[in-house]
Amino acid sequence: SRQRLASVDGAGALADAQAALRSDAESPELWRQVAEANLALGRRQGAAEALRGAVERGLREPRALWLLGRDHLRAGRAAEATPLLLAARDLAPTSDLRTLAAADLGEALAARGAG
């Protein structure tokens, strides 16, 4: 079926990205590719770990910062989410992503104020 084919292609993309990462573990872009492949397969934890690796290595891409910040927020870590969501909002062009990051940032700030 088409869904199975997409899963096989996604698994192949993940394997390729992981292989590339093994040859250059300091590349934030390769970490981002691993995260995207994990997301495509519905593997949130793997995606969050790879996004963390990308951000730790200097990736300043709004979508990656938002996804990682949102993961922290969902896990109840508003203090960790706040700077990521702030950066995502500030770096995002005027777009839906900026609106999403701003909404999640408001939620994180409210959670910090309540905590």
C-alpha cells in the first residue's frame, strides 16, 4: 500500500540521515535531517532528541526551535521551552509559524507564572 511504501521510504531516509550523521556528528543540518526523518515516521522522541542535538550545535532555524520548544512545553518544562519559543517567534518570518510560536510562548509564560 501507499502508506507502507511511505514508511519504507521514511525508514530509508532515516537510515541515510543517521549514516551521514555518523560521519559528521557536529553538523547541525544533519541532526535536523535526522529529526525530520523521525517526524515523518511519527517518532516524536527520536525527533526531539535529534532537534536537541541540532540546536546544541548551533542550528537557529525557526521551525526546529519551535518544535523543540513545543516538545518541552508538552512535557511540562516551560522554563526550557520559553527561550526556544522566543527565538522561534523572533526568527520566523511573518507567517503561520510565527503565530504558532507566539501562541506557544504565551502558554509557556503563563505556565511559568503559575508555577
